[in-house]
Amino acid sequence: MVRNELSNQIKKKNMKQLQFLIVLVLAILPQSTSCQSKQATRQISQADSFHCIPVSPQELMYFRKQPPIQFWQKVILLTKDSCIVVHKDSRNMMDVISAAKLDSLVRDSKLEYTAQCYRDSFGYETCELVKFVRGKREFFDFQKVGPLVDDAKIIFDQYNVNPIYAQFILLIESPNNPKARSISGAVGHYQLMPFVAKKYGLVVSGSRDDRHDFKLSSIAAAKLMSDYCIPNATRMANGAGLIADTESLWFQLLVMHVYNAGAGNVRKAVAAVGPVNSGEELIIKLWKTQAGAFGNSSQNYSQLALASYINYLDWLKS
């Protein structure tokens, strides 16, 4: 009896010592997690560990209300089985139809007649601006982009370049197929042209293409932003009578246009826009301006970047 009581007391004492040691170990463990531990976390939680580079909340709210952004948000969310009927200039979304119906209209040569019906119903002057745009949800894979943003942020920070540019690019440049090649020859997560890649030390040959190396292409993209895109966007903003605030969302969107279309083409478009009262006004007018090689795809570039960013934020919250 006495032996049993003594044994129980010893067990209780040992248990208390064990609990104390556990608490002590937990207390001294570092609270931050490594990149490798984050990867393990992602297998459990799809979104919580993904990094999102912040932008100006006020500007984001302003742009979020613009019809072009709302239109591209919808396109990104819709699957390829659906199609939006939209007025090209105003981005007014008139209808959503199935892709099968669109295919049948094309097959039966009724697309123009259908466009005329939408024109008449909504009071537009011409049916040429009535467009049918298929959903692109399959193209935008946030699950794949999330980890890349974490890794790119480290590299862009090392080169003193705002990683928001990495996030914008990774969200829209072949996010579901990093091996894709554009018709102009751009390759990789950052869709770098051969001459740009070579300028920043990447090997591009028949047997080797460093543009497929995420770290090397991230370094090249960061250097391109620092050496070319941001300085040229700064000069354009100053030339338009604006203060080139690198933390402003409108300026970051201007930089994205330079990254996509090249400084010369963006400079022509900015000149065609003429006097503006704000950076936000400049960006919205660029979305409707055509000058030289700055055409429809160039107009859409920053719209897609911003719409995908907003959808990514919403995806994280969900």
C-alpha cells in the first residue's frame, strides 16, 4: 500500500517535470518559419502562408471600381466554357453566354447578327465594338503562383526593387505554364525576350535556356526593372507633370506598361494622352489610347495585372 502510494507520487512528479520541459522547449523555439517549413504548411493550408505584396489601399479601391478592372476580374473567374458579351470601349458587360453557344453562332454565321441585336438592345452606335470574350480561369492558377511570389520577393528585395512587380508579372505571365513561349519568343515565368535574358547574363542557346531557371530569371527581371523600366517610367511621369512616387499604384502600373510594351511605345502613348491632372487619370486614359505599337494588348496589360491581383487577394481571404 505504502509502496503503491510512493510509486504514484514519483509518477506525478516525473509527469510535472516532463510538462515543464515541454513548455520550456516551446518557449525557446523560434516563432518564424523557414521557406521549407512554409512549403510543408502549404500542403495543409492552401492560401494562408502565401505572400501578398501590399499596395496603396485607397488607390486599390479607386481602381477596383473601374469597369475595365471589373470586366477582367469576371473574365479571370469564368471558365473557358463561358463567354462574356462586352462593349469594348466602355467595358459594359451585357451578357454571359456559353462557349458552346458562341461556337454555334460562329458555325452558323450568326455572330454579326447577334452583335447587332446586342447593339440595338443597349443603344450602341456600332456592333463592331460588341465583343465576345471567353473565360480564362484555367489560365490563372493562384495555387501555383503563391509559392513563387514568396521566393521572388527575396530576390527582388536583394536588388532593392519593389516585389509588387514580381507579383504582378507572375500572376499574368503564363502562371499555369511557365514553359510557354510567346509568338515573339518570350519564355519563362517572366516571359523574357532572348536579348534581354542575355543582357543580364542568362544563357539562351539551342541546348540551354536559363529563362526556365526561376532564380536566374527572377534576378534578370529585377535588374530589368531597376535599370530600365522604373527609370523610364519616372521620366515619363515627370514629363507629364506628375510626381513619380514609386509607392503609388498608378506609377507601378505605368512601370508594368514599360515592362510589357517597351519605353518607346509607352512614351508615344503617354504623349498621345496629353495633359492629365493625376497619375490615376493617366493610367485610365492609357487603357483607351493607341499609339504606334501600343495597341489593344498593351492597353490590357496593366488591367490584367491589377484584376488578377485583386482576385488573388480575394482568393487568399476565401
